[in-house]
Amino acid sequence: MSKADREFRSQQGYRIYPGSHLAGGSDRSHDAKNWVRHVFAPPGEAPDNSHYAGFGDANGDGRPDIAYGAKGNGDPLSGGWFAWWEQPEDAKAPWRKHLLSAPEIGASNIMPADLNGDDHLDWFATRGHAYGVLWFRGPDFEMIKIDPDFKNPHSLDLADIDGDGDIDAITCSKDPDGHAAWFENSGSGTFTRHDIATNQGSYDTRLCDMDKDGDLDVLIAGHTSRNVVWFENPIQ
Ligand SMILES: [Ca+2]
Ligand SMILES: [Ca+2]
Ligand SMILES: [Ca+2]
Ligand SMILES: [Ca+2]
């Protein structure tokens, strides 16, 4: 540790420097036991194996809200939902649940973006344990199907993949003989599917500029295809 680093840490009141003027004070950031648990979805509001969270201001009040997909309870004929929870003025108070769609067998991913450029936030969603890629158009969140037959799209990332200024999406099936595909946004929320790979099964993907050429590539953890790969975006 450098002298400058020691001095910086001392100014932050780290306990390992008892001579600092803040030592023994209120800095408890290293005490994980002091994290406070807040339950924004009370018991009964979030059954059925909720999966991945989306975080964005769904109602435009300046406070970020949270959405989840839940895949269901294993009964092929019931369960599952997409929903978002509205953040109140006091984030520690109960949040209000808004059901987007149910039953939603296999629902897993839901992420926020303005997909049609109308300044209202929308939700892009997938059913990672069943079939289907879809979006909910704000502000009333009407469901719009994109690709109802896409099997087990278990990952989801949103970004401007082709660099034309609108938000696109990418997903990968969790099946070993599945597809990785990106969905090109026309700018108005109409999407065209482009397959990147076959026989590629993954639980998770990341968009990142792997080769530093200025475009977003996709990194895929091949959970079921037993590989770890990245696909280079051809736009650069
Ligand atoms: Ca909000
Ligand atoms: Ca919108
Ligand atoms: Ca785009
Ligand atoms: Ca790149």
C-alpha cells in the first residue's frame, strides 16, 4: 500500500488506522452484518421462482422501479408471471405491485428501455424456461409478441448493438442445441431476429467490447454447450 493510499484510507476513518481522526467512528462499511434487509414484495406477492431483475423508472416519476419474471412452480399448466413494483417516496416503505402478465410459464428475464422512442419506458422480456421473446409497451404496458417460438431464451441483454441509435436485444437459449440471436430494433419497436450461433446453450450472456474496436460483442457462458465463447460484432 502506498503512502498516499494509507493517507487516503486514514482520512476515511478505516479502523486499521486507530490514529485517524475518524477511527472508531460511524464507518461500518466493512461490517456485512449491518446491511439492512428490506422486503419490497411481501409474502405472497412473489411466488413461482422469480428470476432476473430489471431496474428502471417505469412510470416516469423519477424513482427507479423493479421488474421480475417468474417461471412458475413446475406445474406445466399454471404459474409464472411478469410484474413490476413501483417505488414509493420512501424506498423502505412497501412497494406497489403491478402485474404485467399471468400466467406466464417459463418467464425469466425483463429489462427496461425505451424501445420505440416515445420517451415512455418499455420492458423487453423473455421466457427462459419456455418459449417466447416479447416486449411490454409503455405507458400501459401492452404485451407485444416478437418471437413466440424462440425456445428457452434464458439470457437477455439490451444495448444498441448495431450502432444506429436505438436499443436492440440479445438472448441465448439454455439448450445445448439452442440458438444465440440478436433482435434488431427498427427504432419503432419492430424487431428482426438475426441468429448468431446454433448449438449454443447458455444461462448467461454479456455485451462488452471484447476487441476494443468500438462495438459491442457478446460473451457467452456455455452452460449446456460446455464452452465459453465470444462472438465478434461485425459492424466494426
Ligand atoms: Ca418510478
Ligand atoms: Ca417507449
Ligand atoms: Ca440499434
Ligand atoms: Ca468490439
